[in-house]
Amino acid sequence: MRPLAAHIDLDALRHNYRVATACAPRSQSVAVIKANAYGHGALACAKALEPLAPALAVACIEEALVLREGGITAPIVLLEGFFDADELALVDARGFWVSVHSEWQVEALEAFRPQTPIPVWLKVDSGMHRLGFAPERVAAIWQRLKTAPGVGELHLMSHFATADAGDSGYFERQLARITALGETLDAPLCLANSPATLAYPAAHGAWNRPGVMLYGSNPLEVDNAITRELRPVMSLRSEIIALREIAAGEPVGYGGRWRAARHSRIAVVAAGYGDGVDRHAVDGTPVLVNGQRCPLVGRVSMDMLTVDVTDVTSAAIGSEVTLWGQSESGAHLGVDEVARYCDAISYTLLTGVLPRVPRLYSGA
Ligand SMILES: *Cc1c(COP(=O)(O)O)cnc(C)c1O
């Protein structure tokens, strides 16, 4: 069998969830498992988190239905809300919570008579300028939803544009806007994504919405005492399937992007962009071979990539290769570090692992 697999450590996932709750003791934390749990497998992650998390969050009803059909009974929040008024019957029947960001959704909820009032997170555009109502419209919408018989518990929700950036100027303005609204309306708040959960206690509300940190990635530009506690959940590992020696001056791979500066030993690894390895990975992107760092060289192909193992004397056919996460020997290569070599972010690398790659779970 092809040796490539994404090893998913569900103990690490639960540990990271506990880190998220420990750093926000006044808040409840909804575990964000949209996009197939950032590539980790939504149902397996939901089952691992359900005993800890009071609610789970996905982007849309299709993702939520997969979880219900898989036996998940926890409340599930639809972060993008419903796309059509027809979805409300299923939302009601399956016990989903919805975010509401547009006037037509408010009208649909006012007209709907569910069996159980639907919990609603009213989305405010405090400065992200993507989804949500402008702050000056929120009081009126809030009153309408408060008095709609089909609407259950109501929260104000907002999303930060720059919580990961360290420069808090814009963040502070967003926070001030939404906090003022929350005070005026006496509304419970749901604001913090992972970076705000990690770095801005002032943004912790009744609920937080940590996502990427649950998978062990640090979305901040620098580490802090909390981020250092996070453990990688996915380890993407394969093996060397061929080795060759090339003379100084010889190129490797498509376009001959990399050329050997010395007589070199090149390992071919079974992993490529057809698996989700980013083709933007530059020469020098770190890879672990038998736990030892060495540089990716040459362009990533669809099913393979090449690594310079001249300095790894132990490298042989069948040697273990870690593209990110933890090697079998316990060496560590952060997905955040790899992303910097790919003009990417951990989010795109993790969600980009394609269905061809088997997910192997431990700690279930
Ligand atoms: C994806 C998402 C989150 C989680 O963001 P992270 O940066 O992964 O923690 C939180 N809130 C909303 C609305 C989202 O779409």
C-alpha cells in the first residue's frame, strides 16, 4: 500500500480543546469543526469532542447533517446560517442553531413556527465587512428576533478581521463597537476565534469559537505561554520510495527548478499535490526524514516530491518522512512553519489534505 497517511491524534485534539477552555474560564467554547474539521475528519473529531464541548460549529447544514446522521447529539451551530428558508424545517427537526446575517433570514424566521424555538446568533458587522448587520441596524433587528415566537435564545456574534495580526488598533475598534452594542442590548456575546481566544481575554464572551487552535496550530505571529501548550493533531507522514545520487550541476524535477550544488543524494517521497501537498513549497521547505530535518528540493509533483538527504546517512528506501506534525521518533515539524515556506497558512494546508490520503485515528 502507498505509505502516505494523515495520522490524527484525538487525544491531542481533546487536550487542545481543554487549553481553549482553560484560557477562557468565563466562556463556553463551541468547537469549530467546519470543512471536515479542518481536514481532520469531522465525524471522528465530533465524537472525540462531544463529551467536552457544549456545542459544535460547522459552516452549513450539509456539514451538520453528516454529524447528526453519524450519531452526534450535541447542538450544532451553522456559522453561515441557512441559505434558503426551506432549510428551517430541518434546522428545527435536527436541533441546529443558526447565525443570522441578512434581512431575508430575519423575515423567514418571523414567518416560521418551529416545534422548538431556534437559538439564533445575530451576526454584527463590527468591521470585518463580510457577513452581518451594520451596528446601527442591530438594535431594531434584535427587538424583532426577541419577539419572534420561533426564535429561542439570542446572542450577538461578530468576527474579527485582525485578531491574529498583533497590531491591535483595528481589533480594538471592532471590539469596542460590539461591546457597546452588547451593553446597550444586554446581549450575550460570541466573538473570539482562535487568535482572540489566545491573545485577547477582553474579547472572551458568553461563547468563544476556537477553530484552528484545536488542531494544534498557533494562528498568532508569535508564540506565547498558551500556544506553546498546543499539540499537533495531524501528522502527515509517508516514506522514501526511491533514492538516487546525482552529480553537481544536475537538476531535479519539473522545470529543473533546483540544481545540485554538490554531489547529492535525492530521496523520492510518495506525497504530492494530488494529496494536498502545496505546490508552492519552495526549495528548502523543511521535511523530516527519520526525524531529521532536510530540505525539499525541486517542484512538488502530483504524486511525489523530492528531498535532499545527502546529510541524512540513515536515509533508505522505506525511511519514514514527516511533512508536518510529529515523526514516529517524536521529532516535531509545525504545520505553521511549513506554511511559511509555501506562501500559505496552516488553515489551507490542513483543509487541503485531499480525500486520497487515508486518515488514521489514535486516541479515539
Ligand atoms: C472558521 C470560523 C471560526 C474559527 O476560526 P479560527 O481562526 O480557526 O479559530 C470562528 N468563527 C467563524 C464565524 C468562523 O467562520
